[in-house]
Amino acid sequence: MAITVRFIGSLRAAVKKSELSLAAKKPLSLKRLMETVIKKNPNLERALISPELNDPRLNALMLVNGKEISVLKGMNTVLKDGDELVIVPVVHGG
């Protein structure tokens, strides 16, 4: 089973790639996938996860097959063979 993860903007620089292809033996949740991606790419953790809340959604827009995860099941969205996750950084300021 293969899942493609695409990185946009500053996240691409943190990972030093525009995309990763991850193999999994069975469908897995977005939360588990993100744990795996961050473990393999520690620089991504600083760019993606809010240290105060430990929640990657705060610093990124996540799209699974073109749908924002909030209209799916959030971090509990189950990813299957051929799915694509796109992660877009969100800039906060004011």
C-alpha cells in the first residue's frame, strides 16, 4: 500500500523534498502517518507542530485527496492505498 505526501512552501525546505511515498501494510490514520513522517524527518516537527498544543493542524492545512481534513474525520481520517496527503503551511501574524 502506498501513500503520497506532498509538501508545499517552507515545509518542502524542512523535508528537503517536495514529496514522499510511504509504504504501509494496512490502512492507517492520518495521526499515525504524521507520526511516521515526523519521525523520519525531525526538521518537520519544528515547522509543523505547535509546541504548546502538539497539534499539527494549527500550523498546516492538510488535504486528503483534495479535501480538507476538517470535512473528513480530522486526524482520525483513515488513509488507504493510493491516497494523497498535501500539507500546506499556514502563516500566522497580525
